[in-house]
Amino acid sequence: MPTASVNGIDLNYRIDGREGAPWLLFSNSLGTNLGMWDGQIEPLSPHFRIVRYDSRGHGASGAPDEDYTIELLGRDAVGLLDHLEIDKTFYCGLSKGGMVGQWLGANAGGRLEKLILSNTSSYMEPKEIWNERIATARTEGMEALVDLVVQRWFTPGFIDGNAAEIARVREMILTSPGHGYAGCCAAIRDMDQRGILPSIAVPTMVIVGAEDPATVPAAGELIAEGIPGARLHVIKNAAHLSNVEQPAQYLAAMSDFFGI
């Protein structure tokens, strides 16, 4: 897959979909890569020219061994748009990708047609939990975290009945560089975007998973209440990776909001 030189690193990206269609940029969660959006590509390809990328610290993108910030991750996304000469795009980000989306909405709103902030939060606490996770990722690697992460990302019924999909997600987590994961954990730990929400003027939909223990529905509700005119949508019978657990519901919500 091609790479873009952005902010001192190479970002791995992939383009799918119909040439000449409106652009749609997907941004991945903490601990995954651009493959987390595989289930959305085929049904959306007739309607969009789709860009996916591995966030800094993830997948095949550069992973400097340092603390990152949400602003830096947001500037990476803008840099990728600049590299591809994309003036304006639809955007969908989940978890960390939704945190990046909040920054983009407030700081680069002119580059966005519509914005989906999925299974995300504007503020995460307590910091001690993130410090522990950073230490584990750096010293023990992703093998020490993968089981806990999977249990929080999916409902028990989905884990029990979808072995192949769980194995695919586990592989994404296990192949994430521990230091890159830790760098993004630091960005989330230090983030507080509650104050920027009222400045987001882009048409926005906030998606929450009804059973999400990682970014609880109340966190999404706070975002929707803070962004003028934002729409809130609940994915039923889903935890954190709601696009993977309930792809039909997720696609319906996206299609309705994007008007396709």
C-alpha cells in the first residue's frame, strides 16, 4: 500500500471506491489499523472514494517512541488530505479516530462535509489507568493487553459466536507496536476537548454503542449535547467496535446521515 510523508513519519493508507465520487476518510481506533473498516468498504464503495489510513503508532505507519497528542494526530489527518490533494471530505472516526474527528471539526472544519464521531469521548479519566496501560505496553507488549481489550470491545455473545472476527481483531491488536500504542494512550490520557465542542459547526452525528464499557453512552451524549445541532444515534447490542459487531446497523446510520 502507498505511504504519505506527513509530519516526520510515513502514514500507510489505502484508497477504495468509485473514482470521481465524494471523498470519505476513515480513522481507526486505538489498537487497530485500517482493516477495522473492512466491513464498510464494499457497501460504501459505489457512493464514495474511500481513504483509510493507519494512525501514527499503528499498523504499517511510523511509530516514534514518544508521547503523542490529539492535535498531532489531527494534523496527521490534515497532512494526509493535503498529500492526496483532497480539499473536502466526509469523515468517520471511531474511538481515538473520533477524538481526532473532534479536533478536526473545531480546527479544520472547512475540510469536512459531514462528521461522524463514533464510540468516543472528549475526556478520559482517571489518568492512572492510562499510565498503567502505557507502562504495560512498553514493558510487556500487546500480548499482555489483548485479552482485556477484546473483552471491553465486544459483548460476550459476539465473542462467543464470532471466532474468526475476534481472531482478526486480536491480530490487529497484537501487531500494533507497543510503543506506538503507548504514544497514543498518552494522547488520550492528556486530552480534554470538552471546551471545543461548541465551536464545531460541521454537521455531526455521534454514534454510541448501547453496551460500550470503554466509551460509555453518556460520553457520546455529552459530545452530542455540546456540538450545536449534532445528532445522536445508538447502535443496539453493541459494545465498543460497533461497526464490527453490528455492521448492518452501522451502515444504516451512516447512509442515513450521509444522505446516500
